[in-house]
Amino acid sequence: MFSVRTRPPSGTRLRTLSCVAAAIVAAATLSPAPAEAAVGSTISYETIVSHDGTELKAKVITPTGVEGPLPLLVMPSAWGTPHILYVGAAKKLAEESGYQVVAYSSRGFWDSGGGIEVAGPDDRADAGSVIDWALENTEADPDNIGMAGISYGGGISLLTAAEDERVKAVGSMSGWADLEASLYPNRTIDVQSAELLLLAGNLLGTPGESLREMEREYRKGNIDPILEMAPDRSAATKVDQLNANGTAVMMAHGWNDGMFPAAHVADFYEELTGPKRLMLSPGDHATSEAFGAVGLPNEAWEDLGRWFDHHLKGEDNGIDTEDPVRVKPNNGNGAWTSHADWPSVTAGSDEYHLGRPSTSWGRWQSSGAMEGGPATGWNYGFRTGIGTTARSGTVILSGALQQFFDVPTGVSLPTVDRYRAAVWTSPAYPDGVRVAGVPEVTFTVTPTTGEQSVFVYLYAINDRGTGSLLSHAPYTLRDAVPGDPVTVETELSSVVWDVPAGHRLAVVVDSKDARYVSESTIGNRITVTSPEENPSRVTIPLG
């Protein structure tokens, strides 16, 4: 078992969150109707009684000057936000495209009743009740119903569509497909995401029994209740139902999403057999779509409008003939590229074998070489429990800095403590290279305790040793036998990154990262090896 100790947020952080929330509400409330709007709209505040008597509060946006029946869009709010989050986007959809929109505060948040159930059965039944209400009280078309949302709202939309065949099309932005893969990647607790979600749930909502139990056990170091509840709350376990329903699914996601990593979303996307579209762009959790929610120009929301226009209104706007996977590099000013599927983003790969790392700080360009042929038979030990200058960054903040200011999570490779990490560097790429897809790393470790964590980072490094984080992954050994080697084979987070000419790639493995709970403690060691039967190596996907 393990324990989690966290520090409560400072007053400054809470005030910052409050200011951001106020700005979003103000933008949604004060944004004028688009000058080019073909029709007007009315907005009413409604109480919708759900399946179990719980009162859900909703903003109902109805276009004026058009005849029904109207295609219906239902939008559950994001975690910690009210229905007003979507009013700007909903107003545009109503006035420019004639949608009947119902945006509601999810159960347990803000003005809605009930308790937060973490996208459980009651939350999905709530969405069905909102659809029922709209069909009875508006001119909504029962044959053309869509759902969309950001984060929590996107997850609920996907889950509802799997269970309610009335939902023909879905837009999930910064949502999740697999809750366990998101919050417990490679058996490692994402403590920053967990604490942020719990903080927002307790401050801005009313936790239900499911959330209370999760937090109660989590504080004791027991995550079993979360793992037991995760499958029912994961669209990845319901992909067969979505496929059987023929649901048209569009997903938009940020490369640096710290809560719901992009890799698992791409994996889920590939399992869908119906109409589908995937957009991956710079950004952290919800930062790529938040401004579009309040009605400001936004590429993801614009594509989502076209998606619904085609699948709910039958418009021949060409979106069904375009390559459905669109990606924008996570750095620089690169343009969107389109691909037939997710694997097509990767055109080839470089495989490097990992030689024995060195403790030398001065020869960082050559110590621990990434080589063309197998380098086996070596071993290299380092101390655990204290972090190095290699790090994955801070959830939401780091991705937002990369998105808006092109400021990456950085490292100075010569300062990485070689007695607490293993470091490898590649030859320089004289013409630069595009890393595109899912990097993979394989190495063998020998633990000294039953539970130990390692963290793997992939950097692009300039000639001074200053680098930018491209991708990373945590990995925790559970119930290992001290002294017995364990082969670690892990995918890092998905990425499209343009490495400048003359830069190198670097791989760092250490034992501590502030974003995650590390089971590696001070006073222990871990040994990295490269056995002949399974040499240590890294595969770099290329675009």
C-alpha cells in the first residue's frame, strides 16, 4: 500500500481559478450575436426533472425564424462548470445552423441537484432524460440528435451514445475513453490530476456516494474502488455498442493533455468502425477548446459544427470525404496535416539501441549513446527517490504554455544527475526530423524493493544541451521480486514535433516526478540492464 500527501492549494491559486471562471462566464453572457447570423435565438433557464426526480438546471437555446423540427444538440457541462460554459457556442449553433440546443449543469455541480457520480449510470440516464424533455417541450427532431461536451461533458456524451441509440452523432473534446489508462497510467497514480479533480468536485459541487467512496479510499492509499468503477465509466469498454449504433464520433484533443493523455484517445479512435474524425493539436486539458465554448473562433468547434451539419442535417459539406485524422505539430507554427487513419501519421521510424550510460556530466553528447546496433551485457545502477531536472511539467499549466507561447517543458541535459538517472543521446539530425506518432522504449530493470517507479522522458536537445520535452511515460513495478530483472516495454505519449536541424534526441530514465506518485524511495537503488535476449532500445516514429 502507499500513501499520498498533498499540500492544499494556496489562496492565490484559488483566486486565479475564480478569475478565470468569471472571465469565461462574462464572455459567454456578454458575447453579441454574430453579425452574419441568419436567424435569431431565445435563451431560457429551465428545470428538467431527471429519471430519479433530480432537478437538472439547463440553458435552452432556441433559434427563431426557422421552422421545426429542429436537430437537437445536448451538452452536459464539464467537470466543475455550469451550463453557461457552452452558451456562446450554443448561440452560434442555434443562430447560424438552426440547432435546438440544451446545455445543462451535470448532476451534482452548481445549480443542478444530486451528487457527483463520476459519469456513472445516473449521469447517463440524466442525458437521456434531457433528451426526453427536449422532445416533449421543444420542436426537437427525434431522428436527428447529437451530443457534445468538453472533458466531463465529452465523456458523458460518448457513454450516453453507447447506451442510447437515439444519439446519432457525438463531439467529445478533451474527453476520455479509458478512465484507468488516464488516471492510472502504467499502474502509476497521476496525483496532480486526481487532486485537481477532487478539489474542483468538493469546491464547486456536491460529491455523490461514488465520488465520496473513491476519495475516502484514495486517501487511505487504496485505489481499488476507482479501478473497479472505471470500466463502466469508459467508452473503450463500450466501443462495440457505439459501432453497432453507427454513431458518428468526432474527437478533439490536446497533445499535452495532462488528465486524459492523447495516446489512449487515438487507440480508442482506431477501434471505431462508424463515421469518425480525430483532431490532435497543441494544448493541455480543455485549453484547446475552452475559448470556442464561449463563442470565440476555434478550429475544433468549427469542425464540430460541420460534423453535426453533415450527420444531423444531411448537408453535403465534404467533411465525409476528407481524410479524417488531422494533426498539428506541438511546436512551432506548423500547419494542419490530414491522414487516412492514426497509423498513417507515422511514415517510418528510427530504432536506436541503448548503450551503457555514463556518470560523466561533461561528455553528455556521447555518454550513454543511442546506437544503430545492439549494445548488450552492460548494467548501470542509480539511486532512487530524489528527482532530477528531468520532469514532465505541471498539469494544464505546462501544456498551455506550449500551446499559447511555444514555451516547452525544458531541461538542461548536462545538469541531470547521472547518479540518480540514466541518460542516452542520439546522433544529431543534420536536416532536422519530424517525430510523429508513439515513441516506444524497452529496457530491463532490477528492483531492490517490491514496488518501484521509473519515469521515461524523450527530449530534443540543442548543441548546448538545452532541451524540450517531446513525450514521457510513468511506469511502476507492482509486486516485483527484489533482485529479479523485469523488462519494461512502454509507449510514451503521442506526439508530432518538428526537431530543428542539428538537434539530437535524448532519453532520460529516473525515479521521481512531481506529477505522479512514485513508489521509489530514498535509500534504494535500481539497476538498468540490456540483456542479449531483449536489448534496451528506443523506437522513434517519424513523419
